[in-house]
Amino acid sequence: GEINMLMGANIYAVAFVASIVMLVLLLIVSQNQNITYYLLMFVMIMIANMGYYSVSVAESIEAALMGHRLIYLGAVFVPVFLLFSTMKLCHFEIPRWLFAALLTLSCVVLYFAFSVGHNDAYYKNISLGKEKGMTYLIKEYGPMHNLFYVLLFGSLLLTVGMILYSYFAKKDVPYRVTFYIFVVELIT
């Protein structure tokens, strides 16, 4: 029991520490570059990893929901910042309307994700489960959870579209760069 919990929680702790190390490395390597979206993406990944760890060791539903909110802070913004980073790498201008629309949708999804436990719009039911010493949330999705899928898949499709367009049609972006971006997108 205790060993399983420590192993499970340690996986999330290692992911959290690794995300901190990657954030620090990003800051060191790119001191004189404009890395706003990468920086925001790495910070959100670190926060989400802290949330996963928090949920895995939570002893109460309230503590697990706090960790869950941290997870969603990353889950909502990472795909959007990945899209914006890809657009910059592929020399696309980010239209103001797209920027505003995606950040607004992200904030709406985040509002509903943060309201879990107060209303049933995002999750109809939520409870605490434990397996092999690790805590997790048992969720039944509500109607507003579909907004998260719209945000996630919309950002993914736009990102892949930008990469493919850059690879096949844009001449100012090296093929190698678009190939590496595509590989990273597939992995994530």
C-alpha cells in the first residue's frame, strides 16, 4: 500500500521536478530571445504537473479538486500556447481575432473547470477514488465539458494545419524545422 502510493506519487513528483528543470533550462538557453509563448507553455505544464501530484496524494475531495484546478490551468492553456508558438516558428502572424477568441474560450472552459464542486455544468458527479495507494477523481461529464474538447481539438487541428501548410507551401520556413515541430506535436 504505502510503497505503491510512494511510487505513484513519485512519478508525478518527478514529472513536476522535470518540468521545473525544463523551465529553468528554457530561461537559460533563450535569455536574449522572444520566448513569451514557450515560457507561458512551460509554466502551465509545470503547474499542471503540480496538480497531478496534488491529486495523487490528496486525502480529501477538496484537496483533490484543488489539484484538479491546477491540472486544468495547464490543460486549457498549453494547447493554445503551443499553437501560438508554432505560428511564430512558422512565421505566421497571429490574428487578433484568433488570439482573442482562443483566450476567451480558454477562460470560459477554465471557469467551468474551476466551478467543479459548486455546480454540475462541467461534471455532473465527482467523487474520490483510490487505487494502489494513489488518489484519483471519478468523474461523470456534464454538458460544458464539451467546450474543452472544442478547444483542445480546435487548437490541435490549427497547429497541425499550420505545420503542414508551412512544410508544403511556405518557402521561408526550413523543412527540417517543420518536420521537428510536427514530431513534437505527434508526441504531445
